[in-house]
Amino acid sequence: MRRVKILAASALLLVLAACATPAKNNIPGSSTPENETPRKPAFSGSADTLLGMSPDRVSALLGAPKIKRTEKEAQIWQYRSDACSLLLFFYPNTEGQIAAYYVDARRPEGGAADKAACLSSIAQAGHGS
């Protein structure tokens, strides 16, 4: 009889625990609670994923670049984070449309930076500056 009471009490506690409302909404894909600011999803591709994209598409993913420069037929865009600078070089493709042709990443103190890590830091910042 004592086992039955313990099992009944345990079952009741489990039912009550299942009915409790979570303190914070951590369910993926659910709406953001009112007191939290929605965050722009980070770009999850490699830096080479940007190759072939139009300037409009890159802007939609990363926001406006910090610097835009035009040289003859090329456009060079620079995005910055505290960790690096991401450079995108746009040239006309075979159809005459401007598209990303080359991507490079540089450390603030000079030298090459990891392109994937740089892109991730730029995407998390949500803008070019």
C-alpha cells in the first residue's frame, strides 16, 4: 500500500511539472517574447557561398558595406568587424551582370584572416561597420 501512495504522489508531481509554464521561451522557431529584441539570423554559409551573388543579394544578407570603391569595371566592398575585414570583389560575369568574383579576409593588424570566421563575425554584427 505504501508503494502505491509513493507512485501516486510521484505521478501527481510529474503531471503538475508538465503543466508548468517555462520561464523563458527557448523553443526554436517560436516567436520572440515581447521583452526581447529579435535578432537577424546569421549567415550560415562559407565565404565562397557569396561568389556569383549580385551586389543586391550580398546586401540583403550582410547589410551595407562600410566602404564601396569602384575601379574600372570592378566594385570592391569592405565589411568590418572587430576581428577582421571582409573584402568582396565584383566584376561583370559572362552575361554582363555584376557578381561577386573573389572574397578575401584580412586581420586588423594585417595578414590573412580565416574567411569563414570573418564572415560569421560580420553576419552576427548584422552590418558592414
